[in-house]
Amino acid sequence: MSEVSIAWVDGALETIDQRALPQQLRPLRITTVDQVIDAIQTLAIRGAPAIGVSGAFGVVLAAHAFPDDPAAVRAEAERIASARPTAVNLAWGVRRALSRLDEGAQAVLDEALAMLAEDGRVNRAAAAHAADLLQQLLPGRPLRILTHCNTGRLATTAFGTALGALRVLHERGALETVLVDETRPLLQGARLTAWELAEAGIPHRLTIDSAAAWAMATGQVDAVIVGADRVTADGSVANKIGTYSLALAAHHHGLPFVVVAPESTRDPHTATGAEIVVEQRAAAEITHVAGVATAPEGTAVFNPAFDVTPPELVTAVVTENGVVGRVRTPRGTDGSVASGTD
Ligand code: MRU
């Protein structure tokens, strides 16, 4: 099976409808800005790098729809960039494609195609750096790694970030097994990561999110690896809800907590995690499972799609350029105390 999950074919964005997995590998063909926005908001296309590149192709579609009206293209671009607030990649992708608008629609397309080509290269490089780091921190035996949400080829355009690092470790014979959080409420781990790991032949077990700390306590996890939607200037990491709990648990157990993301996920313009806008999603994602009510009608909910992990709980953020700043050595790997070593 191809590792690529986004393509530009005959004037349309072609991808996989992530809502349909794991039951169906359903292609999705997008030809309008409204369809791009709907796909991003309903998570047919999801994952920070994937929505970034898709946002760029959204600008391409807008440039074709309004060939003589740059103001209209810019207004459409603004609508696309605001489809979801937390992942900085979306606004980044839109802005980058839009930066070529003055040169014409073909230049906008060229930029989006360049981003598409870059993404796979960037992910492979970040994944290799993250695998190197984990092998340095935990030398000697194949690793048991816990991951959350989906950071694979579906969440990017190819290969994946944190899941890409799992691919690299597996290729090197350095991965024993992956513990996959199901990732409530939309089950990106169960539906998408378990599907991708099976596709890649990587050994894994699925677990409920609330079993993660217990898996660490009972010695079943050597490290935690996740992706990111935004990394602020102070090193705070916005990622799928549940990531912060994992970081706290990993810190308590002295386990490396490694974040893998492209440079485009770093947001130097946002100083701290407190400034990140965390998307709140519909109540029905929690009150219903597959359309069936699992809570009394009218139950109020708290449904943040993301949380923010403070830098002191993060062992390292790894991008295509390697480790950002310094590694905070978790106490389990050298006997030192995690928060005091950087
Ligand atoms: O709501 P989602 O599924 O788009 O959330 C995705 C995540 O939190 C991912 O971990 C993140 O975007 C990184 S994907 C390489």
C-alpha cells in the first residue's frame, strides 16, 4: 500500500476519508473551498501537517475559483485558516500558499505542491532523529513505546512524525511493541493508529487511555512518543487531549516523553502555552457513541480537543533539524531528576 495519503490529481485534492476508517478505506475528492473546510472540521482530514498541506490546496482551489479577484481569494484563505484554531500548521500552510498569489494561480499551486513534497522528507528526517534519541536514551534492547492519537501517514501526507519514528525503530529491529491509546472521544488511536501499525506490520496492543499510567507503573512502557499541534516559544506542547496526563505519568515514572513534529508546528510568535487557543468540540462526541446516547439527554460536557503540556514535562521536542534546544534527561534513564537537568 502506498505511504502517501494526500495527492493533487486533475485539479482536485485527493485523500483518504479518515472518518470511515477502520471499516472502509474510502477515497475523498475535494474540489471546493467549502469541502476543504468541512473535511477539516469533521476530521475527514485531520492531524496538524495534513491540515496544513490541505489548507494550502484550499488556497489553490480559491485561486482557481476567483482568478481575477485576489481580495476574494484572501477572504477564502482566511475562512480556511480559521477552520480549526489549535494546530498552527493550518494557518502556516494557508499563509505560505497565499504568499505566491501575486504571481498567479500556477505559483500558488507550485507552492502547495512543494509543501506536499517537503512533508514526506521532513517527516522521515524528524522520525529518524527521534528514533536516534530514543535509542541513545534507552540503549540495549528493543523498546516498548506508548503513543497517543494518530501521527502517521494519515495525519501527515506521508510516513508520519511520532508514528514515523516507530516505523524507523521497527526497521532497525529496535522496537518490541507499541501500546496504542484508543484516544477518546474520537478514537484516532484505535481507528487510525492501530490500522496504520497493522498496515506496516508493527506489533502493537490497543488500550484505553485510562490504562496508560497503570501500564507505566507495571513496567510495560519504556517511553512515550507523541506528535504536536503547536509548540510555543517556551516549549509548551499542544496536542490531543490526554497528552498532558501521559506526560505527568511519564514524569512520575522517570520515562522519556518525546514529541516529534515538523518545524512548521513550532510557533515562535506565541510565547507560552497559556496563549494557545484550545478547540472545544461538540457535546455529542462525548454524550453519544456511534450515534447511540451514552449519557442522559441534555448532559453538559467539557470536551477540549487538545491540552497543553508544559516544557518541564517534555524530554525533547524533535523536528527535521534534530532536538530543539536541550534534552531533559528523565530520571529513569540516568538516575538524575527530570526537572533539574536542563
Ligand atoms: O483532532 P486531531 O485528530 O486533528 O488531533 C491530532 C493530534 O493531536 C496529533 O497528535 C497532531 O496533530 C500531530 S499529527 C502528526
